[in-house]
Amino acid sequence: MQDRLTQVVKEYLREQGLDLIELKMTARKNGMSMRLLIDRPGNVTIQDCVTVHKELRWLLESDGLVQGRLNLEVSSPGPRRRLRVPQDLKRFTGEPVRLVLHEPVDGLYVVNGRLVQVDTDRIVVLDETQEIVVPMANIKRANLWR
């Protein structure tokens, strides 16, 4: 059932020009709790979240995909969104980022700067004074830093 729910959610969001960043489903005593994190090129607006909430709730309930009560939460990643996969890093090249590293690079465990280059195995961040090259495998956490 969860696979079918996920498929319906992804198809609906794709039709709306939105991307699914995260989907968490939790069974509850009287139904289900579902949390969606959505995105699109540019920005997700509050109205986007409201529209998705109303339309998706109706779609899931009318198709009988949810038994009982559905607690649905829809939100956007926000201005300091986590960059989870290499495609996120490529998409936000040129933007300010904060990296938390496993091992220090140039004596730093935390790197703040503008993301200037993304390669398969490394990224380059320009801080106020220098370019810092960070191996992808050394990135513990990456966020936009707007």
C-alpha cells in the first residue's frame, strides 16, 4: 500500500511542476500521518503548500488509498535547505552554502562560502579569501546558507 501511495503522490506533484524531496508516512491508531517536503525551481510558496494539501488529501481519500483519518503536513525545504544528493549541489551552484565536514580541510570542520564548482568526487567553495576544495566523501552535511 505504501508503494502505491508514494507513486500517487509523486505523479500528482510532477503534474503540478513540483518535486518530492521527502515523504514520511506513519501508521496511527485511527489512520495515517503523512509528511511531505516539496520543492520546485525558484521557490515554493505558502499557496503551493495549501493547494497541495487540499488537492492531495482529496485525491488520496477519494481513491480509498487511506483508511481512517489522514493527518497531512506539506512544507518546503526553506532558505537553509539541506543539500542531500549531488544533484542538489549542482542545482545550487553559485549559491552560498555551509558544509560540515568529517575531517578538516585547511584546518576547517565547517566551511561557509559560495559553491563555485561541483564535480563527481569533489566540490569547490569560495570563502572570503580562497577557494576550498572538499572531497564529496568528506561532506557530513551540506546546507544552503542564505
